[in-house]
Amino acid sequence: MTGKTVLPGDEVAVAEEYMPAEGTYEHDGKILSSLAGELQLDDAEKVAKVKAKNPMVTLKNGDSVFCRITDVRASMAICEIIGAEGKDREITGETSATIHISKLSSEYVQDVGREFRPGDLIRAKVIQTRPSVQLSTQEPHFGVIKALCRKCRSPLAKQGKSLRCEPCERTESRKVADDYGDINY
Ligand SMILES: [Zn+2]
């Protein structure tokens, strides 16, 4: 039984034998799973737990996440979530998410590639978790928090509403977060 993959509502044990714990609850004398994950029956403690297999199931709408932009398309940016802000829990595995062009900025965006570039580190807000993770960077606190010069790969410095590479004397546009450059992640 231990190690078995279970779904929300699955019966994982009987209440006579086990106590409900993390990821389980008791109903009509049965222990049911409250999430999708791996069943862990602890015979010493007599508890039934279900551990979320994919930590993504614990992401909620409104959560703030850090991501790296992996691809930029005509209508969206694709990124990989690397951590949730304010939580010590690491998000593991390949966790890709998308930001639709309409959710990128509070201003009109004509070209996703002018706002995000592959490799950029961004802070984004979770607006949908299923069936796919969708993010938004519309608010001032969301957007690029670290970006490198396209030419020389030096970190870019914030200058007004754009980013500047001193060595190259070049300016690049981005949808930057209000604390760009202040955060070390
Ligand atoms: Zn440069």
C-alpha cells in the first residue's frame, strides 16, 4: 500500500487502524486522501499520510513565484518556475508555465520579445494552476528582476523604464518589476 499513487477522495485506510494526517481526512470510518500523491502508511505511528507527488499541486492562485524565461513566442512567454516567494519549499522537476501577452503588462504589449528575453529572471503571479499553470506580470511588483545584456551578458542596470548595459552603452527594454536590481535570488 505504501508508495501507491492515490487521488483525492480515494480510500487509503480504515479509521480503526490508522489516524488521518497530512493529506488525508476521516469520513464515515474511512481515511480518504485529500490530494493526488503518494500514500504513506506509518505502521509505528498508525497514521496515514499522502504526500503530494508534484509540489505544483500546492501552488495557489495569487502566489508569487520566481521563474526563468525559456522561450518567447508571438502571443506568450514560456518560463520555468524555480521557486515560490516567501516559502522555503523548493519547486522541483520541470515546471513550465506561460504568460499570455494580455497578462504581461497593464500597458498594451505589441511584442512579447520587447518585454521578456530568454534567460531573464522574473517574479510573476499565479492566476491559474489547472490544466496548465498561467502567470501574470501586470502589476508593478511583477516582471523582470534580473536580466543580462544580450551582447556581453553583463547584468543590466535599471534606468528609468528600461535597462542599461554600461560596458556596451546599450539600452534594452523590459517589463521590469518595481524592485529590479534590489533582489538577490
Ligand atoms: Zn553589454
